[in-house]
Amino acid sequence: MKLFRFFNIWLLSLFIGQTSGISYNQPKLCANASWNSTAITFATSATVGASPVGIFVNSINTVYVADQTNSRIQINTIDEYWYWLENSFVSNIRAQQWYNGDIPQYLNGFLNDKSNRFIGWATIRQLRIKSELCPDQRVISICEDSYNFFNEETKLFQPGWTTNATTEEFSSSVIKAFNYSTSDELDTYTYIGEFGTYRGGGYVYEFRGRLSDMKTNLSTLHQIDWIDEKTRAVFIQLTLYNPSVQLLTAVTLLAEFLPTGGVYTTARFEPINFYTFTSILQLVCTIFYIFFIIYFITIEIRLLFELRLKYFRQFWSIIQLGIIGCSLGSIGVYFWRFQEANCISQLFEQTNGYVYINLQLAVYVNDILTFLLGYCCFFSMIKFVQLFRFNQRVSLFAETLKSCAKELISFSIMFAIVFMSFLSLFYLLFVSKLSSCSSLLATAQMLFEMTLMKFDASQIVGADAFLGPLCFTLFMLLVVFVCLSMFFSIIIDSFHHAKDNQKEDQIMLSFMVKKFLRWTGLKKLNHEEVQEERDCRMRSQYVSLIEIFSDRIDQLLEAVDKIYIDQKRELSRLDKAGL
């Protein structure tokens, strides 16, 4: 958590830059200034976020807003993005002077924070779309659509996005920034953003060389519109190494340029620790876990051969298969990550960190391992319900779910139909009026919050004076009062049914614990328990004949009935044989 917080702080400092390097255009208000309620609103919560904590205006009247919810600085135009690149980002990827003006020594390749070192260099990569003719050309002839794999631009261009040779002289880095590179050449992979899925190729500029040269190249790229209306995504990728904690970090700063003109920025920091084992105990536990999984697999294979298709009809068999599948997958991915870590560490040792190493594949492998381990823990925790089935409360919980399984399935189908109808209603009515209904997923989240009685009724009423309260009232009556009441009734009825049919062996675990505590002397018997135990012994030694008379009569009747049935069966067999 501390590491993640550190990188959030580093991102904010990277966005804002050095305080002394930015001039703020602070307005000078007179003493009797008043608020103009009819002024033009240039930003709302949808633009600057739900929790803005600071607004900065630079010398060219560009507004920057710090969004506390997403821990980022809002950038809304291409010009703002260029201003951030040229005045903040590029200055902070090199170690600058100390606070007392001294020149930093032995910090070649370090960031301006003097703690994190570059592995190679940073890269900025953009993905563009092709210009297409609009279906209806009465208003405009050329359309720039959203990004997808089919309309991605992959041609080679000259500086300025022209196909004709230019007479101006540019540096090799600027010329290379207009040449498309494939994902195999860049060793990059597909990336999922907020508004699209992007391929690993693109037009790349590398932040290499002296700081003055990088600033000059960025200024040139800005002047010849390297980022324009056809740009849909700009990735800044860098790999950092912190010697103090022996930690590699893959950093991805993504700016998605929407066809509507907005810019949406996200940042992703993924620390990776390639140390396989940090202690002997971890190694021993890993080996023990592997042998346990092998033993567990052999037991399940035997059960599979014995039960065959009946094995897959049991709920706990599915849970056990989930544990086995996730465990085997985790072991395989673990060795895959181990191999990837060896390759990266060898390359880092050979080049001393002066060659760019892309950790995107290693990050994906680490994410897969994390997902598999998470699901393995999930299935294992459910397995504990079966292991503690002799506990009275756990067994009652399991029997309740088992008793109401069919009713809950039927209820879920009915509830899904009702919920989907309200989801469609709220989405179609308020998609243009409420930010919480901007998508189907956001609308579903709002309805679930309303089901849990967590809502803001004034927001719905403000969206529409008549339809808002009407839809809200219908949802509360049908879903909250009717559907939830049915759900609780099913659970309560199944609970009483399971409690009435509870078995006596469900208290076996508590009985074993009590015996163990008495045997070890950890718990001593009080006077009442001693007397109760003596009474049990007396009842077991001296049995009253009157008490067992009814049981003996039942046994006699069962024996007579058995003899009679056997004789009837024998006579029937003789009649059929003709004897």
C-alpha cells in the first residue's frame, strides 16, 4: 500500500512538475467583487471528476484540475496534453539539480526523484485511425470514427503526416516517429483501455539522448501536429527499477482521444518482485502444496472411476475440480513467470539496465498467476464448509441453502426479468440526464444501490419531475418490497425446515472437542456435569424391563411378519411350479 501511494504521489508530481517552473495566472479581484450567477459554466463533475481538490491556471490560461477520486490530473484537449509533455513530463525523466543547486552525481538514468532508475528509456506510442468517407456526405465528407482493429492506420508517412517527400530537415527520431512499427518489433502486446482495446503496434518516439534534444524534438513534433484529430490513443511506457527495495515497476500512462473531442487519461503502475523465494519456509510450503495437490488428484481420479457420471452431479465435486484446475494452472504459470524472470534478470545483468526492457508480458503473466491463486483460495474457502459440516451452525447453513436451491433458482429467473425491465426503463429515460445512467453497467449499479436503500432521490426527481418519482416508486414497490420480501420468505422457510430436520451427528465436532479438552485436562468438570455423567452411567448399567417392553414387542411382531411373508413367498413359488 505504501508503494502504491508512493507511485501515486510520483504521478501527481510528474503531471504538475516543479512548482518553480510553472507560472500561475492568479486573477486579481477588487475588494467589492461579487459572484455572477449567470456566468458560463466551462466544467462540470463529468469533466473534472467528482472530487476536485485544486485548480491551476497557467500563463496561457490552460486549466488543470486535480481529481482526488482517480488520483490524476484532468487533461481535456490536445494542447493541454502537449503542454504537460513539454513542460512537466520531459523535465522529470532526468535527474535535475538538488534543492541547494548542486548538480546530481552518479545519477545517470535516474528520474528527478533521485530514487527510481530507468531501464533503458521511455517511449511514447500513438495509434491512429484511417480517414473514411461518411455514409451521409450532405453535412461533412470525411469522418473520424472510434478506434478498432480494422480502421487502424499502418502506413509509413513523412513528418507532418504526408506521403510526399519534404524539403525540411528533421532529426532521425522525429522521422522515425512517423513510421509504423508492429507489435513484434516493439515487443508490446494488446492493451485494454476504458474506451477501447488497442493493439501493440503504433508510431513511436523514444525519449533518448540529452534533455535539450528531447525538448527540441517534442517541440518539433508539436509544431507538425504529431498528435491530431486522427489520434485515438497515446501510450507512454517506461520501466523503472528502485535499488532501495529491489523492485521493478512497469508504468503505463494512457491518454485516449475520443472522436467527440475529449481526452481521457489513465495511469497504471505494476510493481513486480521477481524473487522466487524469500525464505526457506516459503520453499517448503510450496513443495508441500505441490505434493498435496498430487495426492488430492489421485483421490479424485479414484472417485471419478467409481462414480463415473454421478461424480459431476455433486456440488462438492465441482468445487474440488475448481481447486485442482486452479492449482495446476497456478503451478504452470508460476514456472512460466520464473522463466520470464530469469530472461529479464539476465538481460538486465548483461546490459546494466541501459537497454529498454518491456515488462508487459511479465505483468500479464503475473496477473494471470494472481487471478488463479485468487480463485484457488475462493474454492478452498468454500471447501471449508464441507470440512466443518459436523459443526451445528455450518451444517444448518449448508442444509438451508440445499433446501432452498430450487426455489432460489426460480426466484432468480423472475427477479432477473423484473430487474432487466427496470434497467431498460431507467437507461432509456435518463441516459442523457443522469451520469449514473450513462451506461447499462452504471445503471445496473445504481439500481443495485437503490435495492440496498442507498440512493439520492433528489437526483432522480431533478432529472424529470414526473417520470423520475413514478419510476422510483414503481421500483421500490416491485423490487424492494415485493421481490426482496419473497427472497427473505424463501430463506426463512428453508431455515426452519432445515432446523426441524437437523441430524444428531451434527454435534459430533463439539462433542469431540469437549472430550479432547477433558482428556487433556484443559477443562475441568463442574458439579452439575459430574452428576450428569454419573446418571448416564447408572442408566446404562440398570435397565428397567418395563421401559424396554415395547421395543421387545416390536421385535417380536417384525419376526412374525417376516416368517409369514417368507411362507407366502414359498407357497407362491410352489403353485407356479405345479407342486
